[in-house]
Amino acid sequence: MADRKVCILGGGMSKWGVREASIVDMAQEAAKDCFDDVPVLKKEDVDGLLFASSYCGRRSFQVNAAPVIAERIGIKPTSMCTRVDTLCAGGSSGIILATGLIKAGMADIMIVIGGEKLYTPQRWETYYSELASIDHDWDGAQGIGLPPPFFSMTAQEHMKRYGTTKEQLSAVSVKNRRNGLNNPKGHFQKAVSLEEVMASRPIAPPLGLLDCTPVTDGCAAVILTHEDKAKELSDRPLVYVRGTAQVALHSMSMNWPGEDLTDWVHLRTAAKKAYERARVSPDDIDVAQTHDCFTISEIIEMEDLGFCKKGEGGPFVESGKSDFGGKIPVNTDGGLLACGHPFGGTGIRQAREIVYQLQGRAIGQVEGAKIGLTHNLSGLNVEHTILIYGREP
Amino acid sequence: MTVLGVPILEGLYPSTMDLYPLEAKEFNRIHPFYENLRQKRFTTTKCKKCGSVPFPPRVVCPKCNSDDLEWVDLPTQGKVLRFTEEVAGVPHGFEAPLIHALIDLGEGRKLLSRVVNCKEGQLKEGATVKLAVFDIPAMVVENRGAMEERPRVFFAFEPVK
């Protein structure tokens, strides 16, 4: 059988934030929102589920969560029902895997759900559990679980090497919080001023509270199928998965692959592979959701994704080139800084936003968007994952 | 009826909540790293077949797949390339400021490590730091019903005075 072309039919989200809900509750909310988005689809026709969640094993005491979620949302998978864990890129990993299965004819209609319940009844456990996010025995034991220290050093390096300023870092937060203003599903719907970001409570200088994504509960879901089935089930313009890449080069405590911490070799490799596979160049991308876990991250991503030259990410963001009306609008739904970051949910939230953009129904619409990109960095910058979507296959 | 359950774990050792490695030999084939650390030696494995010296230590050479490895010493002093002082959001088990540095150990090795015995504002880029070994809470291993405490050490770096 020839490879089939794979489309995302629709997407949904639970409300994201500090939620009075369990992971199983939020997975149901996201799945409902997603099924409501594709009303013609019958649930019994969904033959597979991938559930992207890193922390359900630890913070919800629930391993092998996929069959639990399948039962709760009322589907009976016959192709695949499994959990995916790539921390911050789990959702994107799920979409890549579902694409591969459908493309190969091993599944027909799959729902990919992802998300986390990160808040525990006592807050110390919420933060303490982050020590499991990275190489436990080497980095976790050094207290490098939560990533601000690592990205603080990355920001310092970028400032020294390229003259990036704290104003430029802050501009990322201002833009993304503004983009999230009208997104009711995100964690925050409140704009912040440049002064507020600059003066926010220091976490790991130069990064302050408003340079960091919050800790967030939530789930998101998308449904994928092959082109023929997509035409049957939806009147909307089709959105194809055109090209993907996931690159891991190290585990961080030693063995960083770049020349210095601002040199994201693995991101450039992932970008090159994804652009090649999607048969596009950075200039072809109309809208992007990139992994703004910290303000410095988005600046370096602009460079290593090829939207601007190395070292020019600061001025690129500050001059509005990554804003609506600029060269490439980035994080149009608010990104991680406004929506929050329930790890396994983020790649799916990004995919949902790109699908809405390419179908012309986003809350903050980029006019005429035809090609979109999503990007995640995961762990302590150990892995980069990219998906490129298009109105054409 | 009596409801058992474990609302709060009193007097039990939940290893899945332990931020430090399970260093005891029953749980870890690289336990010599920790035994060497106790002697203030910072060590890793060297492949006897192809000569590669990866860190962290392995049980199989990642280059040539040989499992014929030996323990060798790494430098215990290095220079601070960049550092960061985390002042808020420090995880349980650590105190603010939690200082981390990217340390150049020479021989092309860079290590991200915690810096201890150092006050906020004291560290400088280019400063020399050395290996610091300290006791951490013991882990508990059940041996034929008896609970045995296994003392442990761990490492960070500290400024050379």
C-alpha cells in the first residue's frame, strides 16, 4: 500500500490553569472539546489512542494511563492504545507517532490526548517532583530539576555574546501575554507591560517570574486520520502533517553538544530535517508556535529555526517581527508564557492552534496562513521536536 | 473494620521520593563511583577496548559496546565558565540561593554542577572550584525483613579558598 497522507481533523482543550480536577477529568474535558470540534465523527470509529503524559505515573499514581483514559472517554481502541512520555514534547511525539501509524495503514482514526495534573495537595511535592524531569541520578541530585538555573545561564551567555538585553527578553513575555488575552482556555488572560516584566520577582537572574512559564494543569486533544477519511468527515480545509523531526543529542549533565549554551545544534538539525521532509524553507512558514518555556528560549528559537540570523533573535522580537503583522507571527495563542505548560499537553495545544490558523478560525487569525510550524524543546534542552503542517500535502 | 492505607508514610523509606541515587550495590552497578567519591576521588569508566572515557560512568561502552571497562580518575578542579544563583522556587531538599555553575574541567569536559560552601554574590566567572564530597541521608535496604541503613555521600563543587 502506498503511504497515505495524514490530516488533523480538529482539536480541543480543557481549561488550563490551577485546576480543581484530576488528570482523568481533564482528559475527558479535552476529548469532549475535540469530539465537539468534529461533530460528524462517530466515537466508535476512533480506533486508536495515544496519551502523552509524563507525570501521571508520579503525581496521579497512575501508570499505564492510556486504557483508563480510553474507557473514560468511551472509545474501544483496536489499533493502538498507549502512553507516550517525552516530557515537554510528549504531545508532539504522540502526533508524530499517530501520523506514522496512519500513514502506514496500521491505524485509521486516532485521538491523541496529552496533559498533566501537576499541582499536588501539598505544594512542596509539585516542585520536588520536577527533579524527576531530567537525568535523576546526575542532574536531579544537583537540584537542577526545575529549569530556571539552566536557562538563566543560557540567557547570560546570549547577553554577553550577542548583546541581547533584558528589554528584549521581556518583549517576548509582553507579546505572548498579549496574544493570550482572548484565549479563554489558557492559564492567563492578563496583559503585562514591559516595566512589569522587567521588575518581576527574580527567580534565577536575569530571569524573573514573568520570564518563566507557570506550573499549569490541563489537557489537550487532536484527532488525526488519512486524507480520504478526512474529506468524508469534515467540510473544513484539510490540514496535512507535512514533515516532522525529533533530535536528541545528550542528557545534559555533561556532553552538551554546542559550542556554548546558546548554540542549539540539535534544534538546527531538527529544523533542517523537518524543512527537508516538508519541502519548505523557513521563509515559507506563515505562523509558528515555538517553545517559549522562558523568554530566552523563544529568542534563540527564532535564530536556530532560521527566522533570523544567529544572534539577532533579541532585535527580531523587540522590533515586532514575530508579532501579528510582522515577518512571522509566533505563539499566536499566547504560547507557554500565557497558556501555561502541562508538559504532554503543549505540543497538542500548539497543533490545535496551527490547525485553527490554517483553517482560518483562530481567535487571533494570521490572514491567509497556509503553512504552520510547531516546536518543542524538552527536558533541560536535551531534545528538539518540530512538526510542519500545511494546507497542501 | 480497620482501614489500613498509607495517608502519611511514617518510618518508611519511599525510594521513589529520594532525590539522590540509590547508591547501594544491590540497586546500582556503578556503585564504585560512590565508593570512590567517599575517598574524595571523582571517577568514571574507561573502555579497555577503544579507550573512550564517557561521563557519567557506564556499564557498557557507548562507542564500541564493549563491557570491559575500568575505573579512572577525572580532574577534581575546574574553572567556572558561567554560573547562576536561583533565589526562588528552589526544590525541597535544597536551600536558596541554589548556585549552579558550568565548570570547565579541562580535557574538553564541561560539567554542570551545584556549587556549595559559597555565599550569594561570592562566586565569579573564571574562579577555580574543586570537588566537594558530603554526607547525604542514608538509604534503607530491606534484607530478610531487617531494615539496613546504607550511608551515602554525594558531590558538588566549592570555591578554592
